[in-house]
Amino acid sequence: MKIKWYGHSAFNIFTEKGVKIIIDPYQSGAFGGALSYGKITDEADIVLTSHDHDDHNYTKGIKGDYKHINKEGAYETKNIKIKAIPSYHDPSRGRERGRNLIFVIDADGLTLAHMGDLGHTLEKDTIKNIGKVDVLLLPVGGFYTIDAREATRVMNDIGPTITIPMHYKTEKCNFPISKFEEFTKGKKVVRELKSSGVEIKKDTLPKTQEIIVLKYAL
């Protein structure tokens, strides 16, 4: 499985059999230019959007005859199993910013979870529904989502082998949110890569938990 981070919460997951999954594509230039990552114009077989905000649901530039999943449920397409688990964009059960989907993807013998714009820590039933996770894509910036402290709790509750932070402040995201360092400080194993992508295989997963920080691609 190859994982590419476009920026913000947008990822491209490329499986060993060539299935292309794009998650939470943003609208370049959204919010008056506050989100200035480049346009996503790749081809996809599956597109997942966690909620209907412009920084997570912009599918117009994506090429291909893809299946779009944006509702709660269990799916199987292209021999890939996907669960869309309901959650909320805020700590008030959606009263502030609405609902959010957590996506759990089973492919290449790995389980990957993308938390969307999760706005609260997790209840036991949700943790159980998510299940064992190898790779966790986790918002850490706060204000619109969980912050560094809450993200640490969510990571510890899920217990992934690899965590990749997302939805944090960069040169191309001028939201009032924190940088990833607020989340990674004090953590034992943090790898900051010089690339936007990483390849992960079941038989080469690290023996201990680690955090991988990617460079945005666009």
C-alpha cells in the first residue's frame, strides 16, 4: 500500500493491485484562499468524503469512473472493504459543525483508518467498531477538530502501529489551527519524511508504534 498526502486531510491510497482511493479532497483556494494547496486532478477508483465542507468534499477535479462513498455503512468494491462509521465534527454531537464519517479501509492485508474532521474523543462502542488499525490518519490541529491532547488520546485508544497526522497548520493552510509539532512533541518515535508518500506493507510494519510526518504534495 502506498500512501500519498496531498495536503490538509486529502490522501491518495494506492493498493498493490492498482486500486486508487482518494480521501477527503479539498477545493484549492477555498475559504478566501486560506487553503492554498494545489488542485487534485488524479484519477480514482474510489472517492471517500467524510463530510460536506469545501476542504473535504471537492470531487470535481478528480478523473475516472469512481465510486463515491459519503454515507454511513459497510461497502465492498474492487475487492476492498470499507466501513463508514458515524461520528461528529464537534464535541456537541454535531450541533456546532454537523456530522463526520470515520473511514476504515481493509486492503493489502492492512487496515487503515481516516478520521475525517473528528471533533471529539471516542466512545467505547466506536473504538470497538473501528477495530484493530495498522495505519491511522489523524487530525491534530484543533479548533475545527480534536487538538493535540485529544488526538493523543484517540491514538492511544485505537492503538495503531503507524499514525500519520493531518489537518494542521502549514504554509498553505492559514486556518487558526496548530502545527503538527504540538502533537508530536514528547512522543517517542517520530519520523519526519522528506517526501509526500510512504509505502507500507504488512510484513514490514514496525515492531513499536511510530508517528510518520509527511510533506504535502501540492
